[in-house]
Amino acid sequence: MEEQAAEPKQSQHYIPRFLLENFSHPSQTSRGTAATPAASQGGARRRVQPVVNCVDMSSDTPSIVERPVDSVAVTVDMDQDARVPREEQNRIEQKLRRLESDASAVFRRVFTAFSANQQGLWLTREDRNLVRKFLLVTKYRGPIISACYRHETMATYVADDREQLAAYMRQRGFSRPVDVWLDNLDGLLDIRMDDEMAWIGDLQRRVYPPDASWAIAYCQASYMAICTPSAATAEFLVTENCYSVVEGPHRVLADADSGTPTYGTWESLHEFAPLSPRLLIVLRSFLFPCPEEDGADLCLRTMRQLHRSVFEVQFGRLSETMLADLPVSKARNNYSELVDGVLRPIRGMTGARLRRQHSFFFRFFPLETTHVDRINGIFLDSASACRSLVFCSEAAFRASLRWYLTDNTYFPKRPGGINAVAGGGLRKLFALLVRLGGDTSGLLEALRHVLDGDNASLPAKNVYRILGGSPETLLKDMDQAARMFTLRVKIDVWSQGIDERVRQRNRDALIEHFLAMPRRRLWLFLKCWKQAALQEGDGAVHADAPEDVVARAWRVVGPGRLNQLMYWATGNYILRTRPPGFNPWARVTLDEGGARQLAMLAEFAFSTRLAARSDALLRVPPMALWTEDQFVEMSTRMAVEPHFKGLLRGDLEEETLDAFAEVFFGLLYPLIPGVPLPDEGLC
């Protein structure tokens, strides 16, 4: 029998082809000549093949060549899934084509407005969400994230979520890490970013939880701006990974034995999406001040200030970062107006039902050459991991390249830093500048190797160590805890106006996800939450708190319960402490205020939520409204309390035991102070 032909390989672009074509020009050899049969016989000219100016970074001596668009920034069979029949092999690619087709229609409008010298253009909320989804999927398919999952077995997967990923694979029936990436990509393509924000909950249920959290933060923790160089001679360039790199501070931990850099912590302040040599999308972090918003929304301003404080504790002043002075702002919209420098809602234009009518005006922000050089420098700084680099104008590229190689303010040349192979990349770029005829005076000093920075490990708090932390994990855990808190706040801020039951389901799903996190990471999240809720100073965050007491008593806590107890203790502490103060045992009048008091009491005493009641009854003690099960629960607590310390003595130090008993019966399973149980046969 004749053997079946092998399935042909397919090439996929890290950067969509329709965007790469904006950097292209017709090939000089695409047309027929008199020597060709077609030309000599009067035949039609061959189709013009678009090509790009490409720096080949794969050799030690990089050269500039013309390459067809089809052959740049590509990989083979990236989106193929061997688990499914051959006829379904291209299913992800087909979904991606539909997304790119929809997004390209929006980008054509952007190019048309820019070509017509307009100041900007209006996009509907649906169009804006489509662009954000396109950028999200493009980044997730990019070489940086996809490389993390390119493993056929777990034996070669070494990331710090190894155990969590392995458990997820067992749960979902996956055999390879790359299967998780393909399934996640499929899920991201299926998600519809609806106006009601239900996609957040859908995404958390559909894809690998850490990637779901990252994707939500990517879409919600920044705003989009469109930029163009103000100088006619300046242009943006493109690298294979330019849609994947971020601008922001980072700290790197090195292996003590080999000196090889390992994962540290980082903060994404800006991300980028080049659309053409003259247009680029910037995603700017919500950390940066937004006076017109902050003046109108106290909650938003407080949240922004809190996260800025956390950032500056780790990395220094936000105002001193590379692109802090980037002259961009959030898009204006048709449902608010600027009054005395503050955004105010327009009557009749707000509310969840009207969101489909909302639109946004995106200006084309002009950037000085200094900012264009810095953005191109970010791309060049990561180019050592790329096989190719694309530009349009040789003069503009040469100017940006020389600026990057001579700059040591924003790009200190550290071959042993975050880019372990950057030394080779720098030598290639230097050789390239020489080949381009650029001025190389002063470059030798700029390229001189320097020692790595201070690699001293950070001190870890005692409780953090108890929970399994170490100096090597502290930086990343702090980073992840801050992101957890950001996500928790953003879900509330962006779901305003939606049915409260839907909002609560999203909150509960998120907290359930948080409770499955490593306990040391949840503990840091609780510190962020408490500081924000109680407006504590930085010192109070590290004080001996209920979550610390529970953590120190880990030996007597059942398996899998420590995270829940720390969470409940912190939540009840906030509930009881937050101004104007909450007295759980006060008498209740069953009017609207009393209904709120009962709901808070149920949450505090029994970790349950009550629906608000409007019954206007007598003024009664809260016990009078308890169910029989709640009486049994309270009587059990009061019966156990006198023997609690005696049962645990010997398992905990006396001081720890005293503190744990106080938290246990004061916050976790609270007792009614000074009130005997009713003698009605329940005890």
C-alpha cells in the first residue's frame, strides 16, 4: 500500500503578517525582465513580492538582507495540537485568522485616519475590546510565553509553578505542558470580552488559573494609547519579541553556585505593539497618575496611591522610571465630560445597559525622538534572543542603534544581567553599526563589561519562613501578591453597575482561586488587603496580626485549612476594625440598618452571607434571630473554649498558644462576650 503523505508543515507569524507588511516595500527582483520567458513573450508581470529590511541575528556577523514578509518572525506548527484528528489540526489557526481579520479592519481605520492627518479617531467599546484581545493573544503566542510551555514532559519543566501545573494537568487530563498552552490559547480565542465583564469569570473557569489571572491583569491594569514620532526622520523598529517585552523595573536573583540569573520580580509599566514605522500602541500601567480620573473617584485614587506605594518600596520612585514622562493619556469617551479638569459623567450616558453605546477617542500622541529612541532601545535590549530584526529606513535605524549602544543611563550594558546572552548580542549590534557606517566614537567604553549589581539576598520575615518562604522566593511572591490585590480591586471597580449577584460570584470565584495559592503568597496578599481596607501605614503591614498568629500555629491546623483560617481571621479583623467600627453583638432593629447589621454578623460569626431583610420588627438581641443550627454551633464553641488551651498545650509554645486562642475565639469562631447560652435544651 502506498504510504500516506506527511502533513505539510505550516508557518505561523509571531507578529501578524498584515502588520509586518506595513514595514515592507516591493522587492527589486519581483518583476520580469526581457530575459525571462514571460516578458519576452508578452506575458504578465509576476506578482510583486513584499519584502522587508531584515537584520539577520542568527550569525556572529549580522548582515542586512531583504526577506519576504512570509519568512520573517515565523515558527513552524506553533498552533498545532497532536491530540486531535488531522482534519482538526488547524482549528486554533482558523480561530486566529478570524481574530486577525476582525482586528485588521479596526487597524485599517486607524491607518486611514492617520494618513488623513486627523488628530485621532473614535472607536466603540467593542472595537477597543477587540484590539485588547488581539494584543493579548499575540503576546500569549509570542516567543517568550510559548517557550515556557515548550516541553513534551514535566521532567524538563522547571518553572516555580511546577507542582501547580502538574496538578492542573492531572485534573484536566493533559500529558504535556505544551498541551496546557494550546488549550489556554484556544480558551483565550474563545473568550468574548462582553460589556458586562462576565468574561473575567469565564476566563478563570476556562484556562490555567495563573494564566487567567495574568490575562485579566494584562487587559485591565493598563490603558491604551496610540503614538507617532514627531520627527519626520524617526521610526519604530520591530523585533520578533517586541509584542512580548515589557518596560519596567526588575530584580534578578542569581544562582549561588553557577551565577546564572534566575527569576526575580518585575513590574510591567509599559508594553508595546508596533503597527507601522510611524504608529505604535502603548499599554501604560494604571500606576501612573491620571488627574482627571483621580479628582472624581476617591476609591480609584486611593487604590492607585496604595499600589504606587507598594511599587516604590520595591523599586524606587515611579516618576524616575524610563518612560514616566511619556506624553500620553487615557482616551476620552462619549459618556463623560471634563469639568474644571475633572471627568464628570454625562447624565443619561452611564450604566451597564448603555455600555454598547460608549465610544472612545484615541489621539495620535506625538513623541519626541528621545522617547522613540528609548522604546526602540527596549526592543534592541531584548534582541539578542531574536533571529531577526526589521526596520524601514536605514538612517532612522542607524540613529536608534547608535543611541542604544552609547546610552548607559537607561540601558547599562550588563551582559550578566537579565539577558544572560546579552554580551553576544551587544557585540553583534556594535558590528552592525560599524557595517552601517555609523559613528562609533566612544562606544568601546560604553560596551565595557561591568560587574553584576548587589546580589545580596533579602531578609525574610519569620512568619514568611514558617509559611515556606525564602530569600529566593520573596521578590516574586511580593510581586504576585500585589497583582492579586490589584485584580481583586479591579474586578469591583470595573463591574460597577452590574447585578450584585454576578459581582459576588466573581469575587467568590477569585477568592477560591486565591485560597489555592501557596500559603506564603496568600499571607502577603492579606497584608495588602488589610493595609488598603484599614489605611494602615507601611509599618502596620508588618505588625503582629491575626494572620501571623494563625500562621505560627500551623502545626495544629488541619491539612489544607491554613489558608482559609488566615483569610477568615484577616477578613473578620477588617470587619470589626474598619471605621466607624462594628459591634457584632449590639442589639438589632430590623429596619434597613438592622438588616445590614445582621448580614455583617452572619459573615463575622458564621462565615455566611444573608440576603437583606426589610421586616420592620422589634428591637431584639441578635441571638433571637439565630437558627437552631447556629445555636448548636455557638454552644459547641462555648463548651470547647475552657478546654482549648489544655488540649493544645505541648503542641505550641505558651505565648503562641495564648495568641492563637485569642484569635480563634475572637475572630475565627467568635463567642458572645459575657452572655450565657439560653437554657432551652440546645446544650
